[in-house]
Amino acid sequence: MIGERTAGLQAIEQFYTDLETNYLQGLWRVVTQTPEPRTAAVPHVWPGRMLREQLERAGELMTMDRSAERRVLLLVNPGLQAINAATHTLTAAVQMIKPGEIAPTHRHTPTAIRFIIDGDGAYTTVDGEKLIMHPGDLILTPNWTWHDHGNETDRPIIWMDGLDRPLVASLNAIFFEPYADDRQAVVLPADHSARKYAGGHVRPAWERRAPVFSPQHAYRFEDTYRALAQMAAVGEVSPYDDAMVEYVNPLTGGHALPTLGCALQLLRPGVHTRAHRHTSSSVYLVFRGRGYSVINGKRYDWEQGDLFALPTWAWHEHVNTSPNEEAILFSINDLPTMEALALYREQAYEGAGGHQPVA
């Protein structure tokens, strides 16, 4: 009996060896079905003061040239160090350009955004349109558009970069091309697209085509904040995010970018949102204020300038700890991708009045 059992085990082991030799595998040996999403990404906060210190060090040590085209610090999630990403689908970073510097022109298939943190008057040129940067502005760099950055002011400028690079890399679809010159020719008036579409609420009457990428490349903070403040003033808010708006394509009303969602939210003084979770992951920038978020039962404090990662399917709620100051959070997410693939799912937290116990 024991001999038969041993022989049987040996036969199975030989079978598995033969499968692997022939580049096969038994499905029963691989965990492909899980009751809910699993991710190696973990919640993490990158303090703004630390980021500024490291950017200043990079400014002292790194020069801008073709060998190091961008002074960029990638935000590396502790669980995703192998791919240098903030979440499994999102790259987030901070970038600085000093006075007189130029980040040379190039293009790539990953789509990118810039959200201006500090500094005023520098520019990004996107396909011949020069876009002046102001704090709180959102600048779009759609897939395969030529873009360069420059600083003609007397002080450094710092912004947040967001890209769908991990997603594009997983699809093996990354292409990159440098431009012949450091700067591309400016062929349109400054801020042409922002003025043409008047902040997203008008369009030329003859434009009927629905472009995949938003034709509006700059979204000004004052326009976005005005909408947020109005919503907050009348109490038109979400129980999970308080006052929150998404940036949209003015010709379709859909997401501004097909793979990268962008949002701005205002947490009113003292607000504590209810907890929920969803299959989209996010990276947040604290543009104003201070407070904390509870993510999967753990408290993460944040203040102006900090960035933090929210993995997929993680319970989360936000708190503005100030009794009289608002908090403003900008975020990027992979919601457009999840919706397009019919993979988006959301769930409200039902216990303890909608709030998680904090471990």
C-alpha cells in the first residue's frame, strides 16, 4: 500500500515536471480566482517637506541636458519597488525646473498630467501650444504629443506629474521619441485651447467629432475651484468625498483622458466623510489644508504638499481636522480604464455609522 502511494506521488511529480518542460501548467496549481482584488501596493504618504528637500538636492546635483532631461523624483510605493510605481497602474512624481532651464522636447505613448504645486509663470508647450503654469492648474499631455517645459521666471517651479506608465508598460505599448531641438515651435497663441473651450462649457459649433483625448490642454484652478466652492456652499456634496469634481473632455463630457482620471475635491472645515472602497486606485496631492485619511483601518496624517497612495479596493475615508479652514485634494486615478473595461465596482462601508475602527 505504501509502495503504491509512493509510486503514485512520484508519477504526479514526474507529470508536473513534464508539464513545465513543455511550458505548460495545470490550472489547479495556480491561484487565478480570488474573492476580491489583491495588490502588492500599500497605502503610503510622501511628506511634502521631504519631497521639497530632495528636489532641492537634485537641483544642486543634477543639470538639465539630454542625458537627464527631467529633474523628476518618482514616488515609489513600498510594495511596488520592482516597477517604481505609486500604484499598480499609476506613476506619480514631483518635478522641478529652475530659472532659465529647459526640459527638452520629446513625446511618448504614456499619457501624462501636470498639477502645479508651487511657482508661477513657467510654461509647458504641448503640440505647439504654450501653456503658462499657475498654482493649482492642471496641464494635460496626451499620448504621443510633443511637449517641453521651460522656466523664464526668477524662481523655481514645482509640480506633480501623473502618468499611466505602469498600465502602458503592462500592455507592452511604450514608445518614446526625442525631438530634433530642445524647444518645439510655438504655432498657437498662449493658452489657446483653454480660451477656445472657455473652461469646458462651450465648443465651436462645427466640431462634431468626439476625440479620445480632451482638446483642452489647460484647466485653470480658479475655474475649477469656483465650481467646488459653489457646491460646498449649497451642500451639494458626496458622503464619501464631500465636494468633488472630475476634469472632463469639453466635447464629450466624459473623462479628459481615456486612461487617467483627474479630480479635485474640497473637504469643508471639520468634515469627516464616510468610508467606501472601489476598484480604481488613486494618488492624492494635498494642495491646501491638513487632516488625515483612514485607509484599511489605519490613520494616515497629511498636510499641504504631501502626496499619498490609495491602492485598489482599500477602505478609505477623509477628515479635515481644521474647524475653520477648508482642505483641497487633487488626485489622479485609473477610473477611466476600469469603466471602459467594465471592471469598476464600488462598495460602501456599512458598520459603525460608515466609519472604520482605527487600529
